[in-house]
Amino acid sequence: MVIDHICFAVKNIEEGVSYWEEVFGYRQMTDIVINSLQKVKVVFLEKQGSLLIKLIEPLEDNRTLLNFVTRGGGFHHLCFRCEDMESGMKSLKDKGLKTLVSPQPGEAFNNHDIAFLWAKYGINIELIDTDEKAAMLPK
């Protein structure tokens, strides 16, 4: 497994993109996508030689995430990419991680399955088995 991206929850995704571009030199690499199952808006940012950054903004009915961003938001999860979702899930569960969200389609990944697990030290882990990102912008 390798790290695919680091995710931050923001109150306003457009403001978040502007901040990361201005302060850290990232550039928006995808359009904003609605993940209906996770009830968030999603955008990916890139910078040469660095990890991808994903920003998420809660939709109105995502009360838990709305509460989090109202208190300032910030780091949300670390995403690992594996070769195969089924074996990746089994491996992490065998090592003690707890399933938060079983594999389900993620619109930001062209409907490839995503899953969420809870790791030791309070780390929220997203697991994917694709490097595809939806709504890629031209370079």
C-alpha cells in the first residue's frame, strides 16, 4: 500500500482551493465532484513532487462533518491505495483496523470502490484500489 492523498475538511471548498494555491503552491487538478454517498463535495489538488491533497466540504445533510468544519475543520483522513480492495480490507482488518464504511462507489474515483477504516491513534483511513480521479482538468 502507498499513500494516495491526505484529506482536509473545509467549510467552503472554493476558499480552500484558493488558500492551498496561494499559500502552498498547489493547483486544482479536478473539478469539484459531489460524492452523494459520503455527502461531500470533493476536489483534488496537486503539486510537482508532493502528495495529492483532497479537500472535502460537507453537504447540508452531513451533520457530523458540518459540526467538524464549524469548529474549524482540518485534517480528516489519510488515504492508502492498494492493489485490490478485498485483500486490502482483509489485511487491514487482520491487523486490527475497524471498518467504518464498507466498500462503496466513490464518485470522485469514477465510481471505483472506497472504504473507511479506523486505525490506532485515532487515524481515519480511506482505502482505494485505483489511481483514477473523476473530472480531471487539463494540464
